[in-house]
Amino acid sequence: MKRRVFLQRSFYGSLLVAADPLGAAERVTSLAGPRLTILHTNDWHSRIDPFPAGSGRNANQGGAIRRAALIDKIRSEEELVLLLDSGDVFQGTPYFNFFAGELEFKLMSQMGYDAGTIGNHDFDAGIDGLAKQLPNLNFPLLSANYDFKGTPMEGKTLPYHIIEKGPIKIGLFGLGIELDGLVPAKLIGETKYQDPVERANFTAKLLKENKKCDLVICLSHLGYRYRGNKVSDVVLAGNSRNIDLILGGHTHTFMRKPDSIPDLDGEPTTINQVGFGGLRLGRLDIGFDKSRSERCVRCNNLVV
């Protein structure tokens, strides 16, 4: 099999919604094949409204309406757009206390998210509370390492999902953080945590080799990096194969540019995360050659 080449050309864009984000962003033009725009969020924690005026450096930023407008603008200017989330949609404002996640999921469905994964705070209304809100979603929740057998979530998530955007076949899967010691046992019921590195290698190989996906993306709620050997996005990247992108969450890391970590075969795995509270919308533009065996990526994480 021909070895793929991944050329990372990334930068950070601090662009306001009122400005023209696409006019300032470099476009991927070096390859002659299709281009895919990946938009992603993580840890927006029920921030429906912008941060209030007295919120210091975050004042008057974020908010679901602004995000939706920015997403619509990008969709109007790019042909192939994918919208993803890496967990912790719930908890953080009175909207969650009053509506238990209903509003958050309905807004994400209206924005046209393609897939998401589950964060630890998404269990804050209990596993039955999470299951109760699933009818408000029109996209799949992905989890390759939570075994929900015997719980209200049994059969209601997918380990992976394949989406075709134009000629590009994209394999997606989700990974969640270990819940023991992080979430009270009564909130997760009989949920069993499985080793994320083992599950990632199994699923990514299936997507890349068996399902012949051009791009394999992990939606991770493991956290970007820790001291020690705790499993993180960085640890996962260095101990796996066949994963092209890891879109992370949990540690609320505002990445100025994506990280690139060699995998077990020496191939670069790109990691990106965009903080918390809906303050940023992650954007990765990926250009492919005609055969989709070579590609390059540029990043422009946008201020909402």
C-alpha cells in the first residue's frame, strides 16, 4: 500500500465573527483533488449565550447564535464541510439545570452536526438523563470504549461511523475518559470503561484497512496531555496506527496550532483542541490529491 504523506501547514487565526474569517484564512491549494473543511467544538458546557460583559478576556465572546452564523457562513463558501464535537456538551450554566440537556442537543441538531462523542459531564444528569435526551439528536454519538450493556444507553451509540463528503470517505470514532473517580458510580450505572488505546487501534485499523476510509478521525474526550503516563491524546497518538486526526476535549486546552505526533509507524497524527465554552470554532482545511493518497492540512481556529 502506498504510504500517505501528511504535510502540516498550520496557523492560529484570532478572527471575530464580524470580520471575514475566510478572507484572512489561507486556503489549501497545493493539491489538485478535493478539499474538506472540518469544523469542530469541545467542552462548550451549556454556554448558550455569549459570556457576559464582566467576564474579563472572554467578555462578549461565544454563544450558540454566533457559532451557528459562523458555521452557516463557512458552509456557504466551502463545498465539503464536516461538523464534529468532542464531548462535555452538558453542565455549566442554568440552561442545563433547568432543561437537563434538551436545549443543547436541539441546538446542535439545528446547526447540523455530523457526529459527536461523550464527555464525563454528559453523565451529570445520570445515564438515564443522557439517554432521555437522545431523541433530540439527529446525529450519532460515537463511543468505541464505553460498554453500555445493561444500561439505558445500550444500543444507543455507535463505535464508529462512516461519512462520505463528495469523493472523500471519512471514518469517525469516539473515545471517552476513564469515569471511575471522576463521575459518581450512581450516575453511570453499569457502564464499563475499556482501554482506549486498544480500542482505538482496533477501530482505526478497521476503518482504514477494511472500510478503506481516506481519512480516520478520532473524537476524543481523553484530554490533550498530562504529567506521567495517563492516557491522553498525545499518548494515544504515539501508541496507535491509522489515525489521521485526533480532535480532543476535556482539558480545555486552547491550542494556538495543532500538534503533530509520530504514530507507531512514524506517520504524523495531528491533534487539535479549542478550549471550552464555545469560545472557539476549530477549523481544519484538508486538501487531497486526485487519488486521495497525499494530502496537506491548514488550521485556522476561529474566535466565535
